[in-house]
Amino acid sequence: MAECIQINEKTWRIEDGGVRFLLLCGTEKAALIDTGMNTPDARQIAEGLTDLPLILINTHADPDHISGNAAFDTFYMSPAEEENYRAKGGSGTFIPIKEGDVIDLGERPLRIIDIPGHTPGSIAILDEKNRVLISGDSVQDGNIFMFGKFRNIDQFIESMRHLAAYDGLYDEVWAMHGTFPVRPELTAQVLEGAQKVRAGEAKYTPVNRFGMEIALYRFPYAGFLCDLP
């Protein structure tokens, strides 16, 4: 069963067995950020926490982030993510979002940042007034999935470089996996690790995930699960 943990009077994180999703409230509406892995009732959970009109924003379309999407007719997601979403059986209508868009919940603007690589349409969300970066899966201290279809480590590296433009605008990173929260410096460390993997300068351990033999590159700050070189 999902566990709801209040962060402050207008924000909750919902822990769903190794993944989390978030509820952010403004003065006019609320945003559910992702819908978890085993929570088809994610909308019901959110509506039990707030009476505000509810929207859904997806950071990306991996199956552990969209389990409750079917309860929404429409949702905000990068159009670059549609193939990935439909491949997972996702239903509903995209409201396209892109770099620089701002979704204002009422005195709580959320700025969209495109960070493709983990998936084609991965986004981060800058909660500007609260000085928080919601990073999806791309910045975390767990193991970042970079194997199989839809992953692109070169795009990922460029996205982490792009995030450097937002240095100083956030004090915490809220990832959907791993430790909550993590420090802003992790973004630069994840970039460094990805560059070492791409350059062949990091050692890996063969592991099995979902019946596939893949490579785990583990650094002190995070890991990468990649196709075997």
C-alpha cells in the first residue's frame, strides 16, 4: 500500500515500493507528478489530500510512473514520450509540454526543463518558489536505467550539461527513486559518471535485470544500468 508523507502544508510524497510520486498544491489547483508503479488509485489518493482541481504531469512514461494514468482523460507530458507511453499500453490524451513552459498552480509556478536521454521525453520540473528540482529518474542516487529501447546516453549527457544552466535556482533535488531529497551537487556528479561510462573509463559488473544480461556501473554517488559494451 502506498504511504503518503507530508513534506509541507502544500506538498506530499507518495511512496510506492521503490518509486515515489508527488502532489503539489497551489492556491488554484494541484498537480500530481507521476502516478507510481502499483497505484491505479493514485488519483483517489491525491483527491483524499486536497479539494483543489487536480491535473497530472508525467516526468516520463516508464511503467513505474504511469500506473494511475488511466484515471485521467488528459495529462501533461512531452510529446517526445508518446511512443514510449503507448508501447506501455498508456491511454488518454497528451497535453504537450516543452522546455520553458510554465504551469502555474496559483502562486506556485512549475517550469518545464527538457532532459531527454533516460527516455526520449524525460523532463525535470523546477518548482521555482520552493527552490526544488523534481528530476524524475535522471538525477538520483540509485541506479539509473540506461539499457534497452528508448535510452540514449549521449542525449543524457547533453541533458545533464543543460541542467547546469539552472544551478543556483534550487536547493534540493526530489528524485522519484533513491534518497529523498538529494543535494544539488548530485547533478554534476551524475554527469561525470555518465561521461566516464560513455568514454569506456568506468568498470562494470554484469547483472541480470528482467531476464537480460546488462552492465552495472556503480559510483559512490549513483549507478548506471547499461547495455553490455
